[in-house]
Amino acid sequence: MTNGFSESAVSLVLEGLRRLEYRGYDSAGVATLDSRGLVVLKDVGYVDQVATRYRIGDMRGSVAMGHTRWATHGRVTQLNAHPHTDGSGRIAVVHNGIIENYLEIRADLSTQGVVFTSETDTEVIPHLLGRALASGCATLADAVRQVCPQLRGSYAFLALCMDDGGMMVGVRKDNPLVVGFGDSCVCLASDALAFAPYADTMVSLSDGEVVIVTPSSVRFTDLEGREVKEARVVVDCVWADTERNGHPHYMLKEILEQPLVLQKCNTLDDSTLIDTALEILGARQVVFTACGTSRHASLIGRYYFSKIARRFSDVVMASEFGYFSSSLNRQTVVIAVSQSGETADVLAGVKLAKQAGACVVSVVNRPSSMLAELSDHVIELGCGAEMGVAATKTFTCQLGVFYLLAHAMVNRLQRGRENVKAAGGCLEELLQQSNQRLAELARKLMGWEHLYYIGRGANFASAMEGALKMKEISYIHAEGMPAGELKHGTLALVEQGTPVVVICPNDETHAETISNAMEARARGAYIIGLSDVESPVYDHWIRIPAVAPLLYPVMVVVPLQLLAYHVAVARGCDPDKPRNLAKSVTVK
Ligand code: AGP
């Protein structure tokens, strides 16, 4: 969601929505105040599709708000798209999060005669605001402060009322909301990326804070109406770069950036890594928590800690983390890993960890994220904006960080840095060699319904990551697992020609992984081997440069990402905006 105060507020909002579209893209909408009053245009589709369909760019008004939706409550329909309005059509609201008690509120309002037009949880907000204004609140800001205590759940919402001369009010609880200040505009958004090119400074709202913006002022209050002083910080220019730079998709651009990202990772300062390493060494138990790709990176981090620093740790999927919270205490270090720093499951786990007195180390790509705010130590990935929904460069960078951390734990940071640097060079070579061949292989695989990925040791997580990339962007069913596990059930699904991707470095896992590949081939599998050494068991060999053995996952993930990318493109799927998904999953 975003809004601006300037003569070209609508175009500013549209531009912001395009920059935030990776967060959700099933529908989009805009509201503005013009000479006719409050005008709302919204529909199903991408921002540009909706904007063209309704000529949104032609809307005039010095205040506007917009939203791109990722459906939670209610199907993907025009009526469910935001902004939502009250019955009089005088108040518009855009909202991120979930109002958990919306059914109760809805039932209550319905008995009072309120007619709902959507199936969303959000729609209760404008109706409640309308009633608050009708029953005596002097301004929209007063109404927002009165309504918030009635809402259970999480929210960041903006409200615009045509009666208050273009006053816009924003408030947040457990969802991000930032305010950007530019030369000729004030922008409110869920992510600074929306306004990075236009704003020089910004404020991140805390839970329960309200921002009240009029054409002549910006004020911050708490829910009781007391003024709050906010410190402005400079908007980081790194986040302004959201261009594709000539690449057909963000995902390809971001895959190609990985050698650079590894070098960048090496610039993390010694003291950040050493302080965190000491914290980990001093703990009784160390637990990673993360979702999706960040969890796969954590699984590899766990191997690094064990192999390099002889330190046992565990990885708990963030959505399951809460169920283990009774075993957390002051001697626990929780390493929360998240590209966005906004993933609701991760944030929920971290809050529980803090309550138990644990120390929280976060590894994030967004330094101003809610996760960073909650953490005792923050390691910033510094990859710049990752716009493709499929995580690529941030995975590689997370691995680089864990590798360096493990070396810092045994006082061999310099050695770790040398290996990471060398891996960056090899990655460059691999990208150049393999892209074309992978595009050809993709054409062969694009018609298959099922793919399997296997590997041992740290590369079992590489296998899972390869499978995740394939299924999320190409919609082919793919499963990754430890190679030794295949014969315990999944092998039953292998038939003549079934593609099995085998990650097989020339290390301690080699001989046994080759045996597992042979078992699959004996049942008709088409074996795609990723290895630094050839084997007759491979029907197709992808040559991986030899690197320090533990950095193999950094190497193999790149061809796996490229393979998924080319299969998706060959099947006509948009790899940047896979169906049903969003980049930041801010709901549980
Ligand atoms: C990765 O390709 C996915 N889109 C997804 O699994 C993602 O990694 C997950 O949602 C976690 O996101 P985070 O790193 O921002 O917490």
C-alpha cells in the first residue's frame, strides 16, 4: 500500500505499487480525491493491467492510496480488491494483515444495518471508521484511534476520508508501515522500496503508532492521542535499484548477480561476525528458524557449524517453532534467517524466543525490517532488492554468511574469506559455461510431471532448494530429499524416463550418492548429475567446478536455479510472479 501528497499523487502511487508488486499481485486498486469526491478504481490483475483497463494514470488528485493484493480472506475478485470503502463511500481503506475477529465485527455491524460488499476481513475497518465518525469522533485520526482497540490480529492500514480535507491516517500492529519524506511528497508504504527514488528520509512506525498526514503537516501520535517524537533516518539508495537492467526477468538478473553477491558478503566486517560467533559459542543450544529457501540455507548452515566448528545446532521450520518454545531459555541462541525480515511465522517465533530470554541473531536482507528491530544481533546480507518471488541471490549470500560465521567460531575467518572469494570466481565461470546447456536440458524436461532431486550431507538441502525452485515457478511437482532416503518410499514413483537430479560432489558423499543414482537408473530414471567428476551413471552431466568441499552448495544451486528458470520460461510461466505466491509472507 502506498500514498503520496503531491499534484501527481496517483502516478506516484502507481509507481510505488509497481515497485511493491512482488509482495502480492492478484489484484490492484487506487483511491483518490478529486473534484467528484472519493474515486476508487480496482480490479483483478497486475498493477499495469488494472491501470490500463481503467486509465488510472489519468486520475487527478493531490492525495491517493493504492494496494496490490495477495488474497487471504475472500477469493480473487474485483469486489475483494482494495481499497475498501464504508457504506457512504466517503472513507477508503487499504490494509495488510489479518483482522482475526472480523466475523464477530461483521455480524455485529450487519445487525446494525451495515451492508458488506466484499468477503474480506478488511472491509470491517472502513465501516467501523464510518460509525466512529458518525457517533462523534471529530476527525479521521480520532476515529482510527477509537477503532484500533476493537481489532484483533495484525494490521497496517491507511484510511482516507473525503471530509477531512484530504487527511490520510496510517497505523500499524505487527505489520510494517513506513513514512517517506521527499521534496514534494509524503509517502506511506509497507516497504521503503515503494518510495526509495523520491524520499530522502523516512520513519518506521512502531506498533500502536498513528501517523496523520495532511497537505500541510505530518504528526505522529500513540493510540491515546499523545504526540510521539520520531527520528528520521536516511533512505538507503541500495533499495532504489529495482530495474531489470535489460534482463527479461528479475530472476535471471538476480541469478547472474550471485558472483558479485558472494564478493559483497566477504565485505562483512570482522567484528560483526566475531561478536555473533562468540554469542553462538557461549550458548547451550543453537537453533535456526526460517521458512522456504531461507530454511534450506539454514540446513546447510547447520552442516557448516558442525563440520567447521564442531558445534551442533538444529533447524526448526518457523511455522512449527512455537511448538518447541517450552525448550527455549536464556542459554539459547536463535538464528532467525529471512530475506525480507517480515515473514510472519519467523517474527512469531522470534517473539516467543525473546519472551523466553533467548538471544536472537537475525540474518536479513532488509536492515530496517521488523525482524532486525526485534533482534539482539543483526547480520545484514546487503544483496540489494531481490524482486523475483523466487529467492536466488539471497540464498547464496546466506550460505556465505554461515560459512564465514563457522570460520569465525574457530578463529579462521581469513581462511573462510579466501574460500568464499575463490568460490565467487568459480561461480562466474559456471554461469558462463552452463546457461545455454541448461536451457536445452529445460526443453527436454518441460513436459514431465514429476522431478526428484537427491544429495547427501549439506547437499540434501541443495536438493530441496532445487526442487522448491522448480515447483514454485514452473508448477511441475518436484521433491528434494537426502539421497539415502529415496529407497525408503519415493523410489516407488520412479518409472521409465523419470528425471532424477543427483548432486554428487567428489567428496565423502560421492560413492554412496552414485549407488543411489544407480538404484534409480536401474528402475528407468533419467539421471542428471551435478558433479565435478563424470560418471557413466549420468545420462546428462552438468560439470561443477571443484571448490572447497563445503562450498559445493553455493555452486550447485546456480544451475538448479537456471534449470528451473528455463523450464518455467519454456512452459510459458512468469518466473517473477508465480501463481498464488508472494515475496513476503506477512500472514501466518
Ligand atoms: C523462495 O523462493 C520462496 N519464495 C519462499 O520460500 C521464501 O524463501 C520464504 O517465504 C521465506 O521468505 P523470507 O526469507 O523473506 O523469510
